[in-house]
Amino acid sequence: MADALAPSKTEPVLPRAALVSVRPGAIVLARHGEPALSRKCYLTSDQYRDWWARYEVGGLRAGQTPPPELLATAEGAGAIYASTRPRAQETAAAIAAGREVMSDALFIEAPLPPPHFPDWFKLPPKYWGAVARFWWHVFNHHEGQESRREAECRAEKAAQALIARAESGQDVLVLAHGYFNHMVGRRLRAGGWTLVHNQGFKYWSQRRFEKR
């Protein structure tokens, strides 16, 4: 008499490879190349507001050559994303060598509306950017644009989208913007990703995160 506890059929045996989890690929956050719009000027707060609007729709300064390390990163990436801003799009075109680039407004820069200062007070765009970011970050000054909390939610959404893509084992490259890349990087680190290579936030720079 057959054993009543014996299975009616043999369970399929999974290949050993199927039992081993795929190690996530790296996530690389890169900043765009140098924009064409000059920063060598002094502006009032209202003039800076106009300058930033032109910066957002402008492209790259002509004659730039992408650094070899970033070209190598693009060549080895399984997926390349880019912000929809022209400066990010032109950066992608310069390094992607004709490969598919997925454009997504999810990666655009966080806004930079400056506080209203008297017209006698002038600063270069670089310093207005720091002042505007401080007011946005600390005082939630956004003039009806994206707030800090909204941008943080967007950064979390971006980080999760990149993690999901990297979990297939592919390296993922993002060509976007300095401060928003910083925000996404913070979310990656909060999720257990380690910054293993850091070139800072200068133009054409990259920051590589790995899950360890």
C-alpha cells in the first residue's frame, strides 16, 4: 500500500541560478554640461528671476567635450534617463552616442524663485542661486511654484523609479541637475544605497551609488 503522505507528483526543481538573487546595478546621478548663458554679470532680484527663466530654456555652451569617464559610464549603462530641460537633453545627446535616452520631467531642477530685494542690491547669478535656494529650503519661499515638500516627494518618486530599474542588474545613468540630483541622492542613501564615487556637483560630474 502506498504511503498516504507521499506526494502525488514530483515537485519541479528550480535551476540553481534561479535561486540566486540578481545584484542591483549602480545608479549614477550626473549633472549636465556648462550652459551657454553667462554667469558673469550682476543682477537685481527681479533681473535674476528673468535670468533663471532664460537659463531653464537654454542649452549648452558650444565647443564642450564630455569627459571620458562620463562617456564610459554612458557606454556601460543599461538605461539612460535625462531631464526634459534643454541643457540636460543636449548633454544626453553629447554622451549617448545615438542610444535611447528616456526623457522625463520627473528629473527637472527644483525651482529657484529669489526673494524680493531692493534694486540697489545686486549679486552674480551664482550667489542669487544660493540665496534663492536658502529661502526656498528654509522659509518655503516658492511663489506658487513647487514647494520644498513637493520637491522632496518628487525626489522620493524619482529614487524609487531608479531603484526599480537598477534591481534588474542594469546600471542606470541620470543626466539632470545639481540640486535635484542632491535630493535624489539623499533618498537613495536613506534607502541603503552607498555613495561609492563622488565628483561633486560641477558640470559634467557624476556621483555613483551602489547597494551593498
